[in-house]
Amino acid sequence: QKEVEQDPGPLSVPEGAIVSLNCTYSNSAFQYFMWYRQYSRKGPELLMYTYSSGNKEDGRFTAQVDKSSKYISLFIRDSQPSDSATYLCAMPGGSQGNLIFGKGTKLSVKP
Amino acid sequence: DTGVSQDPRHKITKRGQNVTFRCDPISEHNRLYWYRQTLGQGPEFLTYFQNEAQLEKSRLLSDRFSAERPKGSFSTLEIQRTEQGDSAMYLCASGEYEQYFGPGTRLTVT
């Protein structure tokens, strides 16, 4: 079992829809959780960063962590075509804080 | 500060050649990471620097790979005797738990 699992999609939604992106992880010691957005042929861009369980909101984005289920989510409200990208979840799981990534979910928002 | 920068953005090389990539991290960040990303996968950790000290190397970093960070500022990643399997996006990141990535160097080995 991989340490971080993420459905690669692709996921296609109409503009304005609510998008739910999810990851599961196996190591209960993970404490910090990140979501990155990556446009084609670009580097990952940090979107959200959360610590432990709970919700964190930033504009149209909400990150949710459920440590009891080892499950994290990213919700995008009022999705826009400019949100079309690959979304990667990541956790600092290495001994030196190196990130362990999911495979990424490719999202397409259709006008 | 404009963030993490990497150079070149794209490198095409023939198998067997050596290549070197450069990363300039965010200036106040002591921690610097190199990752490799192949198509359809998330980035995978290669190596880590705390200031000028290389403190960890992944199993992915074969002996053809070497990285340096002289004076704890910019870093270089060199691949010797490139192979087609080295074709990937090489990403540099700096920061603590919040890691900020550069635009990457896309390597194509023909």
C-alpha cells in the first residue's frame, strides 16, 4: 500500500460546480497536510496548508482533515475554468521533512 | 523576492551526456529540496540540504547523480552519463513544512 493514495481522475465538471478532491494516507504520524495546484508543464503551487484535524478556508477553497479516518479533502466552490489543473496532496513524511505526494487528480472545469 | 527559480527550464540532451541544473531558493530559506516528477506521477524526493550540508539522499539518487549547495545559497544537480530513463521534470523547493516549488527543469534524453 502506498503511503498516500489519490484518485488520478480525470475529473470533469461544469463551471460553477462544487469540486471535491480527496486523498487517503496510511501513516498516522502525519501531522501536516498540503494541497498543491499544478498547471501543465509548471511547478506545483502551494494552495492550502493545514495542521492536524479540522477545516481551513481560503476564499473558494476549503481543506478538511479527518485524522481518525486518515482522509483529507479539498473543496472548491464556484469552480472556474482557470481552476483546471492537477491537484496534488502532500504530507511531510520523510525524516527531513521531505514531502510525500499523491499521484495528483486532473481537474477540468468546462465553461 | 520572486520565489524559487530554476535554470534551464528545458534541456534536451543525448544519452551519455552530462547535464547540470541550477536552483535559486527563496533567500531566507535554509532548507532546499530536489524532487523528480514523471508523467502522471506526483513529485518524488531526491535529496535535501540544510544550508550547505546535504543531509539526506533518496534511493532514487543513483551514483550518476550529484548535488551541491555551496555556501548555502543556490544549488546544482548534475546527472552524469544520462539515460533515457532520466527524462523527467526536476523540481527544486525551499522552505520548512511549507515548501515552495520552482518552475522545474524539464529534461529530455534522446
